[in-house]
Amino acid sequence: MQRIANLIVLKDHQVLLLKKPRRNWYVAPGGKMESGESIYNAAIREFKEETNTIPIEPHLKGVYTMVVQDEHTDMENEWMLFTFVSHDLEGIPFEVTKEGILEWHPVEALAHLPMAEGDRTNLQFAVSGQGVQYGTFVYTHDFDLIKEDIQASYEGEKQ
């Protein structure tokens, strides 16, 4: 099972997103964890590599199981996604990288920018939800969302 860590920065009511060239979909900067690496260190390392900046005080906002089903063979491809949020960063982000184009967008744009629907759910929670969200997203091979199962936990009382 592949493990992925990503990180979204929310600053001045804007989010920093990476527009991937393959589908022109937006994602939070991130990528594959290395063997033995913590999810926290992976999120920071991947963010630094993809943005040329350092996130300030990131914290975990979501843990997700992502499943892609192949309806022709009943095979599944599954990975774990760990989503972090930071409210500031040090440095000036790249404009273009080998991974795509970095752009700042208003938080409200998360509702309509082109992206995988599971990413929309988890990124909106990361920038506006309380606590930590957990979930499973099941997709077709073309990344059409088949189903999602979402939970959340809160330390202390819900705000």
C-alpha cells in the first residue's frame, strides 16, 4: 500500500494549490512517503520540494483510504493519504515546477476548481473543519467517485 502525505497552506483566506498538467486538476502539494519516514516529516519534505517554501507549524487534518476499483478485473489499487494544514509559510513559492503550476486561490474556490471529489472533501475540511477527519474514497479507474465514507473526531468539546 502506497502512503501519500500532502499539505495545504491557508493564508489570508487563500490556499496554495498545485495544478497538475495531466488532468489540469488542483491538488495540495505532496507526494509519496519514503521508507521509515514519519507522515509529518513527509508532508513537510514534499511541500518544500514542490513549493520551495517551508510550512509553519503544520498539523494533521485528515487520514484517508483511497481506493481505485477496476470494474473489469475486480482488482483494487489502494493507498493512504495524510493531509496537513499550515496557516503560514516561509519563502516565495515557485510559480512553475516539474509537478505543475502553483497558484493561490480564495478558499471558496475549493468548491468548484477541477479536482478529485475526495480531494475537495478533504481540502475543504482541512481549511475550515474542526478536529481530524477520516474517510474512505472509492473511485473508478477514471477517478469518478463511486462512494465516500467520512468520520471526524474532536479533542475536547466540538466548537
